[in-house]
Amino acid sequence: MSNNLLAGKVGIISGALDERSIAWKVALKAHEQGARFVLTNAPLAMRLGEINGLAEQCGATIIPADATSMEDLEKLFSGAQEQLGGKLDFVLHSIGMSNNIRKGKAYGDLNYEWFQKTIDVSAMSLHKMLAVAEKQDAFNEWGSVVALSYIAAQRAFLDYTDMTQAKAMLESIARSYGQRLGKLKKVRVNTLSQSPTKTSAGTGISGFDAFYDFADKMSPLGNAPAEACADFCIALFSDLTRYVTMQNLMHDGGFSTTGISQEMADLMVKANS
Ligand SMILES: NC(=O)c1ccc[n+]([C@@H]2O[C@H](COP(=O)([O-])OP(=O)(O)OC[C@H]3O[C@@H](n4cnc5c(N)ncnc54)[C@H](O)[C@@H]3O)[C@@H](O)[C@H]2O)c1
């Protein structure tokens, strides 16, 4: 159902790879709520081609950009403003990639070149995007930036390897840039810490099914699905959340503040009997 929460708003949505992507659901909901936007993803992801169908459905233009390349990002932000006919109201950063995770490297055996790449793609890219936007004066006042994070930024999850540090840095960049852009332009910057979600990035993590089930059993509301994550993004892009900034907002069905659930306790008792 549409409440036209984003009527008249324009923005950039990164990271829609396929139908399972969180960004895919954000794009569909942003379109439903009246927003116009540019879709972007790495040129490599473009080759898969699925994003073309989404763009058609949403009446969006695609501007490919490797989020680690300042040159690509400059073209993305200037191109988006040109396409959309003015400055931007929202940006979704939904980008993550770790070769160490892809190759199943243990935390004690990380490849450091890949580690640096993980940081560049998954965290520093947010700083680069915001620096480009600032230099181009690309935001309207009361704009909103949301980047997707995970609770491993605060708690140790060894299988999440170097993405753990990337997410901690991502959340830190959101705080620092939130302070800067808030003062400069009344733009808010937040991270949204999402439950484990069955997407291409999510299911690539070793032991994903186990920690998906664990989080689901620990959370009083169960794991938050991607559609609900998209709803939260829409709320954060809307004018209803104008004074929420520099926050890491948990969207996890209560996982992060639960000690132990009855379901987990019952399982432990059963395993020990
Ligand atoms: N799936 C989960 O369990 C989960 C949980 C919490 C947070 N997140 C975060 O949500 C975000 C979206 O992930 P998702 O789960 O929808 O998976 P996804 O695989 O659908 O999305 C990740 C996206 O990052 C893009 N990407 C990778 N390298 C890039 C680069 N150099 N430049 C531009 N784009 C690049 C990919 O092409 C892909 O579209 C990520 O930041 C992820 O860490 C996911």
C-alpha cells in the first residue's frame, strides 16, 4: 500500500543484484512510495543483467559504478542529478564484498590484500560516496543516507571474518559524516543493522544457515525479512525521521538485546539430556 511517503523525492539506490537483494526490495518500495531514483551497481554485477528488469519496473535509469572508484562515483552523482533534474534527497549504500569470506578463509589466516579490498568496497566506499556528494553539493536539505550494517560490528562472529571490521568502520563513518553533513546541509546519515537475510552476500558466509536459525530462535519477533528492512529504509528516507541521525539502528527482531530465548534454552536442555 502506498502512502506517497517519498512523493517528489529523488535519490540513488546501490546494490540491487537480484530479486533477493535488500536493495532490490528498497527500490520496489521507493517506487511504490512515489520516489524517482537512479540504480547503480558494480560493472561486474551489471553483466548479470537482472538489474535491467528492476529498472524497467521502476522507471529508473542505471548508472554503473564501482563504489571504490572516485571517478565512477563522480560520474554517478553528477549523472544522477542530471537524470533526475536536481539535487538528491536520499542515498542507499547496500554494498558489501569480502574475498576472504568467498574463499572460506579463517579469521587467523586472512589474505591482507583481500582484507584491504573488503574495507575499501564495504566501508570506505560510503566515505567516498559522501565526499563526492559533498564536493558536488549534491544533496537537498533534509536529505537522508542509509547504509546497511550487521551486528558483527559490535559482537564477535568469527565466520564473518574481515567484514566484521568493515561494518565497524562503516558505522563509524556514518557517525562522522553524519556530524559533518548535518551541520553543512541538514542531511542525516544512519546505518541500519539488519538480521541475517538469505541474499547472495548473506548465503556466501560459511555457517550462514546455522547463524540464520540461531538469530531467528533468539529474536522474540524472529529474523527481520528483507521486505521489512526495505520498509525501514523508506521510513528513514521520509520526512517522518528528520531528526534521526548518526545512529546505528538495530533492525533485528530483538536479537541484539536478548540474553537467551526459551527456544534456545529448550534446545540446550534437549541436547544435554
Ligand atoms: N544478507 C545479510 O544477511 C545481511 C545482513 C546485514 C547486512 N547486510 C548488508 O546488506 C547489504 C546488501 O547486501 P545483500 O544481503 O542485499 O546482498 P547482495 O549480494 O544482494 O548485495 C551486495 C551488493 O554489493 C554490490 N557490490 C559488491 N562490490 C561492489 C563494488 N565494488 N561497487 C559497487 N557495488 C558492489 C554487489 O554487486 C551486490 O549488489 C550489504 O552491505 C550487506 O553486508 C546483509
